[in-house]
Amino acid sequence: MSGDEANPFESLQEQIDDAAAYLDVRDDVIDRLKHPERVLELNLSVDMDDGSLGRFTAFRSEFNGDRGPYKGGIRYHPGVTRDEVKALSGWMVYKCAVVDIPYGGGKGGIVIDPSDYSEAEIERVTRSFAEELRPFIGEDTDIPAPDVNTGQREMNWIKDTYETLENTTEPGVVTGKSLEAGGSEGRVEATGRSTMLTAREAFDYLGKEMDGASVAVQGYGNAGHIAAYLIEDLGANIVAVSDSSGAVYAEDGLDARDVKAYKNETGSVTGYPDADEEFANEGLLTLDVDLLVPAALENAIDGDLAPDVEADVIVEAANGPLTPDADDILTDADVHVFPDILANAGGVTVSYFEWVQNRQRFYWTEERVNEELERHIVSAFDDLTTCYEERDVPNFRTAAYVVAIQRVVDAFSDNGNWP
Ligand code: GLU
């Protein structure tokens, strides 16, 4: 984060305050919901391939456990900070509450650029982190999952380290594993699928046609590229996509799957031969499109950029891509923003299904996973739009927080406080 960039933890707290204004909840109870219960900060010492010792700062924030075990991913990124991890763990609390799955929220991160290290080094870093996390994690306490730059490989290592040290089999200690290691059908696609379902429901709710709609997707990682091809399958035109190297544009639409195949081969979307034009990442965010899907990192659209946004609808696949300043500007401009804590909740929802399957040792078909996911997302969408209409809140993000905070507060008041 550069000095003048919004601090994601302060953004989270502002989002909670915005919603609290519409809730009849005591200030001291709201204050409790704005701070993590526990944050672990580590410096991992790891042997490097050249014989030197690497030092990696790592965090795990356990934000709130009123509704169930702490739940959330682990991100590997050079820009990871303590406040970023705290914010991401808080967003997990409200995300799990919006889709009504029995979890609290947590998040982890390691300050590392994985592209600078060998696979063996990344494995040792991951296993070292898992060993340090061992006293805190478990299928009933805190359950990690993938996030930016982590996936099945890292989750399998965490599971194996934990099970070896605990001398047990407990695949539900972590989700997002490969199928062979106890993962679920449909988990890889789940985040992009909930983004597509949210976009579909949003267009329907707003009376807009998805067939032929123009769509721009910022970020072409797991969430972005899957959201792109599933939205394309609804008949929309993916006119622009980007990654950290830049954006590609085609007026009549790109082939979302083909762009991904090209990126797999070359390492980036830039240079894609069937594009009409290429421009910097920021140019994508200000395109005049029907739907904009930010699917990269926090703070993609801030108060400076927001006045130039021309999209009609924004569906957030990333966590925290809009700052609170941007939110205010877009609300005033009647741009409809469907928030991250609904639109990317498919990932953690199918993590929940994976955890249920792990505990029952009984595995579902992909069809069943996708049906259950659709049910959760559509029902959460309906709760949110009902709140938007009945409580007269200014936008869908505030509606989502009103619904979510009320659920957490209800669990807290039913559980009672341990003095
Ligand atoms: N990292 C994902 C998220 O931000 C998934 C978390 C999970 O599956 O626990 O929602």
C-alpha cells in the first residue's frame, strides 16, 4: 500500500459504521464487531535452496467466532500487511453471515512474491506456516483456504503438515484441497460462479438484459477468468479483460476461455492476437460497459477514479476493490454496486460444502454442489434486496452489512458474553 492509498482495515470499519446507522444495536456491541479477536504475527525462518536462511513475515487474523469456527483464506503477496489481513478477516465474518453459513471469519497472509521462489522453497514456507498455525487451526476452530496466489497445492501441504503433527486424519482442517486430498467438486469454479449468479440476479432485478451486455473484467486469476466465461455463457460480450501487465479490448467480444489459454501459455493477457486494442489496467475500469467486474485486489477504484467510472453495474469478485469514498461517489451517480461479501461468497460457500463432506466422509456430485451454491447465493441476494427496499438504505453494500451484522449480533446475544 502506498502512503495515500486507503487502509483496508479503516474501510472495513467505515462500512460497518455505515450499516450500524440503520441498526438498533448498542455502540459497544458494534465496536466489538470492528476489531479482530486475535491476530498472530510471525517471522518464519526457512531454508532456501542456496543454503541461506529466508525470513518471511506472516499473519493470521481471527476476527470473530460468534457464528462458528474462524474461516478464510491465506494469501501470498508482497503487499500483504497486518491491516490488510485484519480487514480481509473481517470481510469473511460478514460474508459468511450474508450467505448464512455457520462460520466466523479469519484470514492469513505471507509477505512473499511466490514467483521469486522455487516450488521446494514455497513448500517449506507453507509447511513452516502450517506448523506455527497448528495450535490455532482445526476443523472446529479455524479453517484456512486458498486466496490470492495460493491454491490446491498449498492447501494439500497444510493438511498434510497438520495431520502428520497431530497424528490424525482431519481433512476438514483446511478447504480448497485437490479432489484426491479430500477436496470438493466445484470448489475451483465457485468464486467465479457466485459472481456470475450475482450478476445474473442483479440484471434481472434491475430489469436489464444480460444477452448482448458488454462486460469488462479486471484481473484474470481464478475468480476473474471463471466469472468471465460463466458470464459469457449467459450471452454477454466480454469486451475487455486485464491482468497486472495490462488490458486487452475487442468491441465485439473476446473469447474468455481462449484468452485464458493464451495467458496460461504466455504468462499474461497482453499480446492476445484477437484483441482490437491494448491499454493500461486503469483504462479498463473507466470503460462505458453494462457490467464491470473488479476481480483483482483492494482499492482498484478509489475516490479519484470513481467519477470516471462509466459502468452501469459493478459486481465485485475481488475483496474490497472499492474504497468507501468511491462507494459514496458511485451511489450518488446511481451506479449499482453488488458487494464482494455476496458476489465472491461462492468460494467460502463451497468450502463449507467441502468441510461438510469431509466430516461425513461422503462426497457429492458437481451437480449437487452447484445446485446448493445457487440456492445459497439466490437466497442471500433476495435477503439483501428485501433489506434494500424495506430499510431504505443507500446502496446494496450497506444492505448486505445490515443483514450480516444483525445475524452476528443475534448469535452474540444468544451465546452471551464470557466475562
Ligand atoms: N479466499 C476466499 C475468500 O476470500 C475463500 C475463503 C474460504 O473458502 O474459506 O472468500
